[in-house]
Amino acid sequence: MLLFKNSSYSIYRFQRLLSLYQKNNETPSISSSMKLNATLKKLLDSKQYKEALDLFDQKFEICTDFTIDMAIKACTISKDYKRGFNIQKRLSSNSLNNPFIQVSLIHLYMGYGDIDSATRLFSSTANKSNYIYTAMFKGLISNNMAEKVFDLLDEMDIKPDSFTLAILFKACAELANDRAIKIGRKLLDEMPENYRNNVVVLNSAMHMLMKFGDIQSAERIFRSNKKKDIITYNAIIKGYVGNEMFERALDLFEQIHLNFDSVTYTVVFNACAGLANDRAMKIGKELLAKMPDNYRNDNIISTSAIDMLMKFGDVESAERIFRSIKTKNIITYGAMVKGYVGNEMFEKALDLFEQIHLSLTNVIYAIAFNCCAKLCNDRAMKIGKELLAKMPENYRNDNITTNSAIDMLMKFGDVESAERIFRSIKAKDIITYGAMVKGYVGNEMFEKALDLFEQIDIELGDVTYSIAFNCCAKLCNDRAMKIGKKLLAKMPENYRNDNITSTSAIDMLMRFGDVESAERMFRSIKAKGTNIYGALMNGYNLNGESWKCFKIFEEMKEKDVIPDEIAWNILIGACSKSGMLHHCQYIVNQIPLNIQNKIRIQNALIDMWVNIDFRYQSVNRLFIFLSSEG
């Protein structure tokens, strides 16, 4: 019995000593982990990711789940995916089941584009929270898989919190198709009352509605928002710009009484670039002049400022900003090259393009091809063809790039190469077909254009209708008349009030000699632009009914439609054909001075007066001859 008591006492003493030992040794361990976490956080805050990860590797034995979570986040931010995957392999099952680590791993996989691994990890998680759903939704959006967000949402059996709702609204905005609109509106209608004053959620909802083109609902949310911050204003201004409501964007901008952030400068410069009138130029240049120095090396802002100045035609100021940027990226170069092209300074565009020593993006390829197409001289042909030959394989099925390449080759007259690229494209869109048909028309291969047009089995866009009508107008034979009229009969109602499409259709009908159908179409158009009037008047001239142009001119005056240079040129042609002196004098007296100074107008006026003078001299000679005979 005594032996048993002694043994029990010895065991008790051993356990007590062991407990004390563990307690004494645990304290330095916890203390070391806390110090490590603090050091790592400091390194990460100062963006010293490599140093932080090196330290993590050295001290892995004392790392807590909090440390591991920080390390995985550092790998994602620094794009050191390999290191992140190595960390994941070293984790215990307990750490792998930590919900914070799971979310960080999903961000890591999504950043790398490994959707399958992220999905597997997500599926294996027993108790899914809003936190992990939000990580999945964000990852899918960043990988351009917004449609999959909705598939995952259908499986979600918990109510979205404010963060998840904001991300879901973003997914709806990215996609903005029928399904996205339906889901977005449903989420908004069912949103709990306590989220209706959450600025982050409301900003995301406004952005979504603007993407849907539902301006009124977005404005309603904006007005109801009691705590508007600068992000709120940015969201609505950006929405106006996206919907080409530039005046409204500037109206709202002038009401802001908060400090601007980088996004404000960017969206307002974009609004000014879109409008490019006197008011926009004044606001844009004043804003640029007052912009703080810390924003002047922000590439996104500088790129928007360059684009704005180029749209204003202020190339020198754009060049000055470009030179002042210390670290130029490919988007900065793209803005400059595009600006030169927009200002028809094609040689300068190619000069700058040849100075780029960065990897080119699909957008840069497209801009460079457009520039070469516009210039179309020996240098442009050489650069364009060399660039096309060196273009990486992954861009050869990018429709934006290949469409620009086809257009360029067609402008060079290299139809065979354009056809080769066209055949190599796996998923042809309507713009691809449009580029080819337009190229055939530009090279006067009208029959080929119609052959290809008849092969199109996807829905036509407004541009394709215009190109096809132009082709039929140029060819003007029985086949062209049949195709053109059939196409016009089937054209959707929404294109019948599109001025560009309608102008092409009226021109085609007039060239077919079908004046009545052209007039009928003209009368059916609700909002007529100068081009529509010009097409009708030109058609009258072609069909020997020039006298009708004067009636149309009076209608333009009544409707406050101001003739452009082309319309005045057509009217002068009508005067020349009519031979009526009083009409000629009446029209000439109304031509604005800035139009009269155009060379084409001056030549047309000379031609008109020569024709009128010749006719009157002939009549006078005939009158004198008849008088002498009598």
C-alpha cells in the first residue's frame, strides 16, 4: 500500500514538473511568435515581400496560423506563386482547415489562374461562410469568369453579407447580360434594409445599374445615399461617362465639395475627352493645372490626361506630360500613339512606336496596325508587315488585333494575306466579317464582298448593314439590287433610326434609281442628321431631280439642321445642274464664311458659276441669232 502511495505521489510530481516545464517553455515560444508576426507585418506594410518570406522560411517552426496566413498573402501580392504552393505543401491538416488560411489559398490559386485547385479547396470546405464565398466570387471575376459566379450563387445556402453583395453587384456589372440584369435587380430588391445606407454596397449597386444603362435607378440610389463619399461621386460620374452622358458627368463633378482621389481625376479627364467642347476643355485644363504633384506620376491618371489633351488637339501639352512621366508603361505609350493617330500625325506615331522597348499588348498591336493602315506608305507597309510577322501566337486569335491586321492588309492592297488571316481565325465575330467585306469594297472587289456577305450566319451589326449597302450601291447590278433590297426589308427596326445605316440605305436606293423608296425611308426616320439630308440631296442630283434639293434645304433650316461641308457641296452641285441663277445666288449667300474658305467648296462654286455663265451666254447668243434672223 505504501509502495502504491509513493508511486502515485511520484507520478503526480512528474506530471506537475512536466506541466511547469511546458508552461515555462511555452511563454518564450508565444513571445517569439508574436515578435515574428510583428516583424513580418512591418516588412509587408513596407512592401518588402521577399525579405518577409525569407524570414518566414527561417522561422517556420515557430509560425502560427496567423503567420502562415500573412506569408500566403505576401506570395499572392508579390505573384511568387511557386513559393506559395511550397508553403501549402508544408502545412498541417489543422492549418489547412483554418478558414482564414483557406481563403488566402483561394486568393493564391485564383491569382495564378488555377481555378480547379481553388474550386476543389472551396468544395472540400465543410462550413462555408460569406468570407470564403466572397473570395471565390472575386477570383472568378478577376479571371473573367463572371458567369460562373452566378452558377456558384445558385448553390449558396446562406444570405450574402454586405461584402458578398458588393462583389455580386460587381459580377453583374462585368457581365451586364440578361441573366446578370435579372440577378442584379433581384439582389437589389431583396437587399436588407440595414444595407441601404452601406456606402460600399450602394456604390457597387450604382456602378452595376449604370452598366445596365439604368441611369434613373442609379441616380435614385445616389440621391438616397445620406453619406456620399468621393467613391460615390466617382461611381456615378464613371457611369455617366460609360453611357456617353458627358455633360451630366461634368454637371455632377462641379457639385463635388470633397477632396478628389486618383479615380476622380481619371474619370473627369475621361468625361472631358469624351465631350471635347469649350466647356470640357476649360474644366479639363483647369483640373490638370490644379492637380497635386503626388498624382503626376500616377500612370493611370497621366494616361487619362494624355488621352484628354490629344482629344483636345493639344498635342504639345500631351507630349510634355508624357516626357515628365518617370516610369512609362505600355498603356502610356498606347495613349500617345493613339493620340497621334487621332490627330492624323501618323509618322510621329510610328516614330514613337519604334522607341517602345516593352512587351506589346493586343491593344498596342491594334493601334499600330491602324496607324500603318492610315499612313499606307512604304515605311508603314514595312513596319506593319514586320510587326504582324513577329506577333505572338496568343494574339493571333484575338479578334481585336486580327480585325485591325485584316483592315491594314486590305488598305495595303494585300488581299491574299488578309484572306489568309481571316481563314485562320477560329471564332469569327461580326466585326471580323465586316473588316473583310469592307476590305473587298475598298479594293473594288464587290462580287467577292457579296459572296462573303452571303456566308455570314451570325446576327448583323449596324456597321455590317452599312458596309453591305455601300457594296450594293457600288456594284449596282441585278444581284446587288436583289441582295440590297432583301437586306433592307429584313433589317431590324432599331437600325432604321440609326443615321449611319439609314444614310447608306438611302444612298443605295438612289443609286438603284429607286427614288420613291429612298424618299419613303427618309420620311420614316425620326431624328434626321445632316448626313441623311445629304444622302437624299445627292440622290436627287444623281437621278436628275436637282430642283428637289432646294425644298430639302428649306426643311433643314426649319428643323435647325446645319449643313456641313459635304451638304453645301451637294447643294452647290444642285445649283449647277438646275441652272437657275436666282437659286444659285440664294444658296451662295447663305454659305458660312468658314465653309466658303474650304478648297473643295471654292472649286465647286467656280464650276457652278462657269456652268451658269455658259448657259446664259448660250441663251444670249441664241437670242441675238434669232433676233438677227428676224
